[in-house]
Amino acid sequence: MSRSILFAEVPCFYAAIERGRAPALAERPVIVGGDPRKRGVVLAASPEALVVGVALDMPVVEALRLCPQARAVRTDMALYRDVSRRLFACLRRGIQGIETYGMAGAYVDASGAADAISLADDLCGRVRAELDLPMRIGVASGKFLARLAAEEAGAEGVRRVDPGAEGAFLRPLPASRLDGVGRKTAATLAERGAHTIGGVVTLGVDRLEEAFGTHGRRIFALASGRDEAPVRASGNPQSLSREITIRGEGADGGVLGEHLLDLARQLEGELARQGLVAGRVALKVRYADRGTQTRSRVLGGPLRSAPGLHEAALRLLERTQASSRPVRGLGLQLGKLAPPAESDRQLDLFPENG
């Protein structure tokens, strides 16, 4: 059975999120980055900005000169991380496991699926419906090919490279599109007449190995459409966490309890979105003198409700110095995550002999 690998990603992730929360930006190029007045650089840009020469890591000031009609937006990493978690939760639903790629991409081994294209269409529709974000997906026999196919799909949609069509798809693309071919390697290839991936294949494995050593063999394999790298799928995230910074004295037990309840409610929502329960809770307390304490406990049974998480956090708080030292921050982390079994019940938080 031939392999069928999907690569799914939200293109221009940060810019897509900013457009989603400010519909007025839908008709304008968007540049996401640091403060232009402080030499901030571009971290993401919409396709309209990229096509006129805006590039990642370019100073925002220079990017605005290239694309004066663009709207520059300050980076909001807390928002992007939250949307990334929701994106992967959405993709994991109904799939045995995914291999994440950055904050907005994932590989899926769909070799056992009845119809990989239908699966890809379903994922695109699900992400659009739940997150209002565009998704593009490439389907091919290997991870590298699938990622290239996704890039060729444009801003949204599905592009498939059929078995046997790998060469026709790859040959006209620039050699720089190959993994491991940076500026210097591309320049060396160009000196030897290999400007395209087809040209790289024409050079042959021996000349490539002579020029680049064992790396040359890897380049030749990818240029020839051969990529056996497995999808290293992980069914669930290893942990979920939320943190808060506290203003003022922050040593009052009631105030700390309210903050912990808020964190517990946030984590309850995240567990629900991902269809998981937790088997371990950890509490981190940051003090005003910059000291930190961490306390954790393995639970007596699976836990998913905010009241249960809150109770566990309060018990851990009792084991810290929060009552006698000013607190500046709290963090709550859940571990031992797994889908709930049908027989799962809200068992005792801690075993009697724990």
C-alpha cells in the first residue's frame, strides 16, 4: 500500500488571526511584527504584502515602505499560542495522531484512510467553521512533497500529488525549495547549472555527493521525490497550562483562590475542547522577591471539571509560602492527559494513603 501523507497549515498564521479579529483588515495587506519606532522586525505578513517583497525578519519600517497601504499590527503571542492550541485540538479530533510543525502546521499519516482528499476537505471545512481561519493541505507520498504541495495550493484549499506524478510536480520548481538548500547551497547548485529541482536530478547523486558530502545524497533523494521520513504522531499534548501575573500585594488567600478558580475554568474549557482528562496537577507560585515554588500531585482519578481542578490547586497552595510572602504570579499545569474512558468517574482527588 502506498503512503498518503497530509500536510495541513494555516498560511501566514499571525496575519490570518489578526484579520479574523479585525474584519476591516480583510481588504488590506497586514504586517505583524514589533514596534517600528524600536526597530521591530516582521514576524508575519499577509500574501499581498509578501508578493511585493516584504520578508520575514525585515525591519517593519522597511516593509511599510515596500507596502505603504499595509496595516502594521503589533505581535500578540499570547493570542497566537491560544489559537494554535485550539487549532491542534481541532485537527486531532477524529484523527489517531498528528505531528505538529511550528504553531500552525501538522502532518497526518492518512495511508489507512479510505479517501485522503475527503479527509483533507473535512479538515479545511472544520478549521474554517470553528476558527474562521483558512487552511491549505498538501497530499503526497512523503512529508516533504506534502508540504510543497500545500504551498502550491495557494491561500486555501487542497493540492494532491498523485503517485507517479512526483517528478512532473517537482522538476520546474526552484532548487531553493528543497529542504536543506539555503542561499549558499543554492548558489553552488546554480554554478553547476542546477537552477531547478529538475536540474538537481540531472546533476546526479555522485556530483552532488562530491560537492556536499552525505548531505548531497539527501538533496538528491528529495529532488527525486523519495522521502521515507515517518510521521511521528502524538495523539495528545503532553501538558496544558495557564498563568497569571498578580498586581498589588497578592498575599490574601481569598484573592489567590479567585485567581486559581479563573485558571481552573480556563483549563476546564481547554480540556473540553481537546476531549481530555488530567491525571496530574502542578502549581507554580512566583513571589515578589523573584523566588519560585512548585508543588504537584498525581491525582487519584481522572479530572476535568473546574471545581475539581480548583480544589486540587488550593490543596497544593497550602503547601507553599503564599500566606506569608507577597505573590506576583500563579501558574496551573495539567499533566498525564488522556481521552476519558467510558467508565471514568469523578473519583477522589487524592488516594487516602497518598
